[in-house]
Amino acid sequence: MQKVNLKINSQNRIKNAKNYTAWHLLDIAVKNIWLDLFAKKWFHFDTWCYVEYSWIYNVEEKNKDFWCGCWGTHIKSTWELKKVEITNIKNKKWNCKISYRIG
């Protein structure tokens, strides 16, 4: 059996947690404006953050999106974010891709 040593980079972990929490806030804002969109793809790491939404066209997809659990790492308070900036919004057919960054 081989011994393995792991080290967690706490700065990267906190930054990724902030990006992940910012995505939740963005998702709430989007759903308050466009109730019929659901997040189908997302990426929230240090170099680039985005979420891609699709128009809901059947109840099964809406329920699937609503009931999927959240197992991400979050920050303790949204005050730690300071700023969430939307950097780009791109619409293509039935999809809307929103890029963002934290400040």
C-alpha cells in the first residue's frame, strides 16, 4: 500500500466557493426575471464562470432542475462576495449563456 499526502489550497477553495455562491445568486435573479428558464450547464472556477440556461418546454425538465440537490462548497455569507459582475450575455436559439465574475 502506498501512502498519499494531500494538501488543500485554501485560497483556491475559498475563491471557488465564492464563484459557486455567486452562481446561486445569479440563478435566483434570472429565475425572478425569466421564470421559464432552467440551468442546464454551468462552470464556475477561477479562470472563467458561466451558466447556460435553456427555455423550459416540459414539466419533467423543470422538476428535474428544481429537485437536483446542491453539494457544492459555499461561503458563510454573501457579504464575502462584495460584487458579482455579469460580463457577457449570449443568446442562441433556445439557450442563454451568462458569464460572470466576482469582485
